[in-house]
Amino acid sequence: MADISQRLQDEVLAARKDGRALNIVGGGSKKFMGRAVEAADLDVRGHAGIVEYHPVELVITVRAGTRLSEVEAALAENSQMLAFEPPHFTEKSTIGGTLACNQSGPGRPWTSSVRDHVLGIRLINGHGEHLRFGGQVMKNVAGYDVSRLQAGAMGTLGLITEVSLKVLPKPAATVTLVQDMALAEVVKFMNARAAEPKPLTGACWHDGRLYLRLSGARSAVDATAKQWGGDILDDGDTFWAGLRDQKLDYFAGERPLWRFSVNPMASNPSLDGDWLIDWGGAQRWYRGEGELAQMEALAARAGGQVSLFRGGDRSGEVMHRQPAALKTIQQRIKRSFDPGAIFNPGRLYTWM
């Protein structure tokens, strides 16, 4: 574990001088996301380790190449956690890649996303400057919230070197309820449960079964489980970890995997094939062939967007196309942070 930020900064400055592009590489667990980058690798795995951790203040600061497993192990010693439940696609998944790809787990609608837990970052921009944005408290932003702007940018705006995150105590009790339910019924049912003032922290439909996770005070969890009914899943944590890390059988195989982010109350898009509904209806996974334009139209009717998350033809766009005005804004931001287009060119869109 070491601070190699100076070496990384030197590599960026050299690339800027030579006009070379760089492909930012951490643990490599999310390389399937976005588009392929034709550039020399900039390896940040050596830039790892916990910089500061204040359990009483519920804040941890880590270098971007730090593995999620190391961060979570340190938090567990104090019965704390990353409440956004970052996916571990492999054992090498890092905190920097999690933020860059904006990845959050099953509790996203109730415990917020990685973006919402970021307090501050350090970043090397396309000028080779090592900058600090935000801090270690929630109200520490003036002007553009650059820290949160990195969520989902996939490294196109710069090299994240350090992240400060809000952490939370682990819940006292967790129970998973399971019952059989048809796809046609599940969206309405999920929304009805989510509207109740209960300790719901996960709602997923998979293979004809509805899974509801309750987390919080033991009395609230037990009372809700008794009121709602359903079978208690003995090893619920294993199911939610498999969902979070895409290790369920549903995610196996080579068929294209589409991610719909939609209005949770919208009817399910009319596509024949295999569906998995998560986030209480707000995130819907579809396995099957399709054209991006067709998927975009279906997502728009459901009040959201779609992306080709994994597999399929990745030579063209894989993210939902942006309106002209938003595209212009994103290009201006890109030029401001990375005027030489050094970082991850084409990873997010062909035009970035």
C-alpha cells in the first residue's frame, strides 16, 4: 500500500506532452462496461491504502486503487459499512472504479448511491494538476460539485486518486422475505410495499419469486416480517450479495445484458425474454438481443434510460443517447477537465 500519486502525475504530464491517450486501469473488474479504449494503460492499482478513518465521525478516506474488500474489512471492525453496497464483480474491485462507474447495490433507493456518499476527492486533470475537491463533511461544496460529477464519468474527466466517503453503522437486524409472484403483479406490489413506513432496504423479483429485505432495529424488522408474511430466507445475505455482484445464475452466459433505469411505477417494457427487477422497480435487467434505438424508445416510454451493460455489439454507442443540449454541456465539461482528450477517450460515448 503506497502513495504513488507523484508517479501517476508524471505519467499524465508525459502523455499530455506527447499527445498520447491513457486508459485508466484499476482492478479491471468493470472493464466490460462502456466501450473499449484504444490507449496505453495507466495502472493505478499501486495507489492504495486507507489514508484516514474516523469511526466516530463516520468518514473514511482511501486511495482510489484500494480494494473494496480492504475498505469493508476496516469498517466491519467498527460495525460500520458502505451503505451503497458497492458490487464486487471480482475480488479486485476498487473504490475508485466503483465511483467512476457509479455502481451501487440493491439498497440504492433506500440508502442512496455511491455518488450521494462521496464527500470529497483528489483528481489529476488533463493539465497534470493534482487537485482537491470537497472535503470530509457534507456541507463543503461551492460552485460545481466536482466530486459527485465523477460518478459515472468512467474516468473521462480525470484520474481519481483519493476518495472521502460517508459511512454508516450496520443495521442491528436483517431479514429476507420470499414469496411466489408473477411478473405482471410485481411492480405494483413492490411500490405498495415501498410506500409503507417500514424498514425496507431491498426489493427484487427473480425467476418468479419476490424478495423483500428488511433491515434496522430488531423490533421493527420482526414486526414488519410478521405483518407482511412470506417465507423467511435462511441465508438472505447470500442472495443479496449474489444480486449485488451479479453472481446469480441469471447473469451467467453470453447473452447481451441491458440495464433499464426507469420510473419504478412504470409498466414493464414489452419485451419477451428474461427479466430481473431490482430497486423496487427502478432498475430492470433484460437478457436478450436488441437494437439500442429500440431499447431507448421502450425506456423513454417507461420514464427512463437504458444502456447495454454487458456483452453485445460494443463498437457503437452503448449508453442512452443524450439530447443535443446535454451533449454540448458534457463536451464542454470534458474540454475543461481534459482539453487534450487524454483520459479514456470513447469509453463513455464515441464523442467523449
